[in-house]
Amino acid sequence: MKLQFQMGARRTVRGVDQGRFLLNADDLVTHAVVVGMTGSGKTGLITVLVEEALRSKIPVLLLDVKGDLANLKLAFPSFDAAHIAPWVEAARGDEDNVADAPLVAAAAAERKKQLIASGISEDALRQYCESTHVRVITPGSDGGEPLHLLSALERRSKRWDHDINGARSTLEASVSMLLRLMGRDPDPAQSRAHALLTTIAERRHREKKPADLGSLVPDVFTPPFAEIGVLPVDTYMSEKSRMDLAADLNTLIASSSLARWRQGQDLDVGKWMAPVEHRTPGTIISVAHLQDEERALALGVVLEEALAWARSQPGTGKLKALIVFDEVYGFLPPHPHNPPTKRPMVALMKQARAFGVGCVVATQNPMDLDYRALSNAGTWLIGRLQTEPDRNRVIEGLGEKKKGPIDTIVQRLGPRWFLSRTAGSNELSLLQPRWAMSLLRGPMTGAELARLRGQ
């Protein structure tokens, strides 16, 4: 029996009602792209998709750039207005900035009405809350759960005992981030500093010795090996160059800016994807609080770890996990741009399907996406697109040679309507996502995330 997600209402492109929109979960193994201009309802659609995955015991890793996906923490076990009261926005001009009782009651009544209309009963809400575990991790901040982004470098993983290639891949990503923070070349294929630091750290991990940054500095001065590759150490990198590298590393260690990247739990996608007391996990990596360059650094390391984890899974054609990247603008750009997120994201969309790991990427502008990513997506959910270049990019990604009806339909779509084409089918249909069980109240601040942690 096929596992299906109840996404909402389905209509033909001519507007004929076809009942519920049931998405075959295994279609997402070949990945999905969600596109649409601002206000089209992409975040609501993604929230429903994630809720359906979690209801079906499919773990999800979410990369959240805007701060909206933390709303998944606002799923409550009943229609009781008291649950949503702290999260309802006060009326304009309200002096105490707290929503008054009538406003809360109206919001609760609308929530109940829409959820029941979507086929979500109070019992379904309770079951969802009892069977899922949603957490928000905030690299570089203690708003959510803090994360040690350099843990693959500084803390020895058990992966060194059974998956050397995976351990090496995540180590290289950590070293690249470290070098970027030092203002040095982070390219593993070009940077001699990268090769030296990686070789030193790998040797320490294999020998089960400490590999924290402080332990690396003496080894940079005097490496505990004679050669790198086939060249003597001094030929590959002079003593003066190594002294300069050690000095730069020491300066970084002494800086206060590094501390926030070295606090909290290990970067461990395998642990995040494992059930929590028999509850299905949804892990949100929120980087809304970071600057653009910091976001790319943090998410690049997370994606490298996700890629290593995916490759360690047994082969299957069934959906076993989802990786969702909302608002991928700037992180998966066309050639020649190459941010830290691009290589692992392209690799995931090319390889992860063999291991039952599906990727979902969303953007306002399909021109933002690398063609290799588009060509690997089997499912498309397309909201309104006003510009012709965007529509042409979608048509190209769908493999269509002519515009046909797609161009016209996508121009005329209303809010919360999406043109869909799923994997294995050329049939076009319209989707109106159901009402989300989670309260969609916009981006969450660090203070609000901290408040959620205490609940």
C-alpha cells in the first residue's frame, strides 16, 4: 500500500474539483521544487508537506533562512484558544501589545473551522503532537539550541571507526569553514593550508587524540609526519608559511567571534534523524539571525554532514527522510557562483535518492537555481510567477520544449494555489494546500525561540 500525504484540495487545470490531493510519499525520493512569488503561499505549502511527512513517521531536516519554519513548534493538541493566545498578534495600536480576548477567540474559531474543513480533527491534532518532536537549532546563537559547527574537527566522531570517507568529508567542510573565518583560501583542492590542517586533524582522530584547535597549533609548527602526499613537509609548505598559519589560527582562537561557533551540541544529522522516545523528529536549522556570508558558511557545513549521513544509509526506493531548504536564493546559484552550500546540495539532489532521502527546495525566483538541481527534481509545485524569465526557467526545468498552457496558468494563479506535476506523471493539476496544523504567525525572533525552549 502506497504511503500518501494529504496535501489539500485538487482540481483539474480547467477548475473541476477532484477531491483530496494525495501526494505519493515515494515520489519525493526524486526530489521536489517549490516556486512562487512573494505571497503565493510557499511557506504554508512547505509546512503542510513537513507535517504530513512527520505524521507518516518520515524524519525531516529543515534549513530555515527566514525564520518562518520555526512555526512548526506552534502545533497544539486541541482547538483551545488558550494554546494560541500568546502567539496571536495584537491589533494595531494596542498599547500593551497583547492580543485582546475577542481577537484570540476569533483566531481560534477560524483555526478550528479551517482545520475541520481540511479533515483535521482535534484527535488528529493530539496524535500529531504526541507522535512528533520538533526542535529548533540556531548556530551562532542561543535563541534555539546552540550548535558546535566545528565539531567534526574538534570532537571525534564514531564515524572514524566505520566510515572513513564520510568522516573525512565532514572534516574537510569544518576545515574549510575554519579557513574562511581566518580569511584564507578554503578550497580543499587548492589550499595548502587546508591540506595541512586536514592531514593533522585526521591523524589525531585516527589515533584517538584530541583535535581541538589548541592542540593543532603545535602540530602546524612541527607536523608529526615527514610528508604531505609525496612531498616533504618543508617543500610542500615552508616553515615560515606554517608559522604564519599557526599565528593566524592562534589569533582566531583568541578572538571572541569564534566562541559562538564552538558552543552546543555536535553537528550530527544521524542523531537528528533518529526517533526521540518513539516520536518522529523534525529538526530546524534556523539561520535567520546570521549575516548572509555566515548563513552560507553554517549551512554549507550542515549540508556536508547531511550528505555524508545520506551516503551511509542502505539503498532503497522508498522515502526514508526529507531534507527541506526553504528560500534557497543565493545558496544554489547557477554557474559560475559557488557558495559553500552549492556542492553538497547538488550532490544530494544527484545521489541521495538512491538512499531514500528526498530533497525539497523552495524559492521565489527559479532563475536562482542551478540547472543541475532543477533537472534532478521529479515533483514540481509552482505558484504564481509574474516574470517571463522565471516562467521560462520552470518550463525548461520541467523538460518542456514549448510553453503550452503552463505559461498562462502560472501567470493567473491566485494565492495558495499551485500548479503541480509529480514524478512519473506528465499530468498537470491544481493544488490548494490544506490548513496547517501549526500556527503560521511569521518569522520567530530569538527571544521567542528562547521562550519556546522553556515550554
